[in-house]
Amino acid sequence: MAFARVLVILLLSVLMGGCRLHNVQKCPTPCVEIPETFNEEQDGEPWCFAWWEEFQDEELNGIMECALQRNLTIQQAWNRLVQNRADVCIANADRYPQIDLILNGAKTFGDTGLGTGFVPGEEFGSGGGVVESDFSRILLSGQLAYEVDIWRKIDSQVQAACQEYRATREDLDATALTLSGTITELWFTIQEQKGLLKLLNEQIKANKTQLELIELRFTVGQSSALDVYQQRLTLAETQSQIPPVRSQLKTSMNQLQVLLAYAPDNTWSEDPADFDIELPPFPCLGTPWHLMCNRPDLRAAQRRLVASDYEVAVAIADRLPQLDFLMSGDLLTRTFNQFFQFQSLTIVGNLIAPLIDGGRRRCEVEKRRAVVWERLNSFGDTFLVAISEVEDAIVQETEQLNLLEDLENQLEISEATLRESQLRYMNGLTNYLDVIAAITALQNVERRIISEKKNLLIFRSNLYRALGGSFELG
């Protein structure tokens, strides 16, 4: 009992005196200079981190909700998270004693030629050299092994696993953020193609009406056959725009259904429709430092940097002595009637110090330190890229708004040009080629305005994604 008390006191003193020999930076910052504000800073309004809701499209919101629950890439991210959670439990198991129980039974038949040295009811060895023809033995052994975490090596392993788990959780949000952007772009493309189909049908109808007028003038000798052919060519060119638009519409729908974990089918409507999604108010940008809180890829990079720092602590502790305790007990008997007559208890303490390993442990420390520097540089690079993505999205949106303003002005000029060319043609002051040029210019700018509006919405979605977001997954 005295020995047991000494052992307990020794264990408690060692555990309480445990220390980590490496100072881990638990909240590292990027190794680059971060500006206080964005270059293209503008006044903005608060916005929802479920950023696609800013477009106020109920159908898009429903698709996004379905995708975040069903998408197989999201499910794979969940699977990786479960794996890392198991890694945390595995690492944490080393903090506790490992207990094993062994039950061994043996029976020997015939002359062994050996004395057992064991007689029930007497001291072990009092049987002398008796030779038994039948010999039975039942042994129940228990072992308890425990490593004292003197240098907090095990604790560092657990902390590294925890940080990796948290980084994987951030990866899940990053995957959801990327998925939301892809789905939103596909949705805008689908609406764009439907809008183009409606516009093309209107243009085809207008060109057919114009062709009927030219053919009527031709029958009364007021237009030439060349005028008729030119108008037919314009109509054919407009009709040729339909197949690629339908192809883009269908392939975008197929991609969207795959992201929803469905096989492509024809359940969605391909009917032409107005492209009337409005640009939301400009969002409040915050500061570049806010990206750390809002962007999951930055949070994941920071977590992995901390995890690698804990791995350095593990590698350093691995070079130092290790204290293990082993306790084993045996219960032995020869018959079930006299169960477990002999008992033994063994307590062993091992202090293991590495002496010669060819420099393996030292090199492992150097390797782990290099990993820290690599991830620190990667963290800084990721932060700069994040700032650049915000700046780029702002510039793209600003210039896209200028482009659309110019296109609207071009549209007005094209309409005026068409009216004037038609009037001059009717009065015989110009040939029909000028009318064809005006029709082509007007219809091209009408189609381009729809496509550029879609690009404007995509630039805004890029800005929302660059600013980050949060998701209620689980």
C-alpha cells in the first residue's frame, strides 16, 4: 500500500508538471501587409450572408436549399468531416490508460515428464517434481499501460487533430460557397437563354413582317429581287441563332440537375421568358480584415497553420525521454473448483530516452517547421488573393454598369438609325442595304444587352462570394 501511494503521488506530480516545449501561435495572422480599406471602397447596404437571397428569386432560393442538402460534393465534404472527427477521437484515446484482459486455458493429455510444481491448497512449488499425466491450467491476466504526457506530446497531437477537424469544417463551408456560386451562375445563364429565345422569336417575327412588306413592294415593282434576298438572308441569320441558344439552355439545365444530385431529364420548362432579374443594392464591403471572419477558405488556412504548429511541438517532444507505466496481474488455477488460487501483481515504470536515431527526429522537427512556413506563406497568399477577388469584382461590376449604359445609348441610336433608313428607303433616297445594316445593328445590340445584364449579375455574385458567407449545414 505504501508503494501504491508513492506511485500515485509520483504520477500526479509528473502530470501537473507537464509542459509544452514549443510556443504555439493559436491565432496567427498573414505574413503580408493587409490594407485597412479596399481601393474601390463604396458606400453599401447590409446584406444577407446567404447572398443569393439578395436577388429575391424564390425559385433560385428553393434550388439552392435543395442543392445544399443533396449535392454529392457537399456529401463528400461531410464524409471527410466525419473522418477527421474520428481522427480526433483516435488521438484523444492516447490520453487514457490502455487496459487489456487475457484469458488463457490449456490442458495437456498424457505423460509430460515434467513436474508442475503446483498442488492445490499448498504454496506454489510445494509439489516438488511430481509428474502428471493430465495437466490443466487456466490463466487470467490483466494489463494496464499508460504513457505520462510529460512534454504534452499527446495533448499536442490532440490539438493538431482538433485544428484539422475545424479546418475541414471550414472546407465544408467553402465547398458550399463555391457550389452556391456555380448554381447561381447556371441559373442566370438559364434565364439569359430563355430571355434570348423570347427576343429572337420577336426579332424573327419582325423580320418576317419586314420580308412580307419587301415582297409586297417587289410585286408592285417598288423593290428589287436583291432587296428580297437581303431580307431573307437577315431572317435566316436570325433563325440560325436559335439552335445554339437552345443548346446552351439545355446543357445548363443538365448541369444544374447534376448539382442537385438528379439525372438530367426534361422536367424543367424551356419556354422563352423575360430576363427580369434586378441587380440588388451594392453591399457593404467592410474592411479586408473582415474577410478573415467571413471567408471559410481563410479560416481553414489559419486552422491548418495552427495544426502544423502543434505538429512541431509533437516532433520536439518526440526527441525527449518518455515515461511509461505498465501494470499487470495474473490469476492462475488448475481446476474450476478451486478457481484462481495463485495471484501476482507487477508494476513496471519505463523511462525511455532516444540516443541514436541517425538524426531522424531532428530532421522531423526541421520538416515540421518547414511545413509551418509553407502554410504561413500559403495563408498570406490566400489572403492577398481574397482581397484581389473583392477588388476585381468591384471593378468588373463598375465597368459593366458603364458598358450597359453605353449599350442603352447605342440601342437608342440604332432605333433612330433604323427609322431613318426605312424612311429614306421608302422615299427612294437610299438602297435596302442601309435598312439591313440598321436592322442587324439593332438586333445585335438587343441580344447583347441581355447577355451583358447576365454578366453584370454574375459579377455581383462574384463580389458576394469574394466577401464570404455562412451556411446552416447539418
